[in-house]
Amino acid sequence: QVQLVESGGGLVQAGGSLRLSCAASGSMFSNNGMGWYRQAPGKQRELVARIISDGSTIYADSVKGRFTISRDNAKNTVYLQMNSLKPEDTGVYYCKVAINVLRALWGQGIQVTVSS
């Protein structure tokens, strides 16, 4: 069974940095869109960043200039570098791979907490 495993979350002070990693296994996803979503307490899950097979990227307005998404197809891994973190970045971050137009694969989620 294919799966995604996130790592790199934790507790950081405002202004600090974290790098999230998402390693996929069971299938190669070099031709698939991959992205990061987050869900703050009491709120809906929202798109943070997305990267497609040609390397083009999309970011939520709230993270532009602070976060960078990248992928290493040889390692079947997508990353999210998060700099200048703010308390409002706190939430559970989920990795996503688009399997096809009807189905996506999600990671288990990883906690990011930013203290003021």
C-alpha cells in the first residue's frame, strides 16, 4: 500500500524556522502534483503550497516570501522550508499527492506549534 510519512515538525519560537519532509513509498510520483495543507484548531484545512511535475509552484498569500516548497523525485520526497514563522502558522500540516483527478493520497499529519 502506498503511503506518505511526514517529519520535521515540532515547537519553535516566532521568527524561527522548520523544514518539513514528506517521503512517499509504494509508488513513484515524479509525474504527480504534490503539496502541503494545514489545519489550525477549529478551522478548515487550507492549501499552503503546491508543486507540480514541471517544478512550478503555488503558495497561499499568507506564506509567500516565507515558505518554499521543493521536491526531489529521485528520493520520492517533497519538502516545505518554513522561515520567519508566526503564531498563526500553528496547526497540523498534511502532505498530499494527487493520484489522479478523482483521488489523492494524504499523510497522517504533523504538528507545528509556533510560540509568541
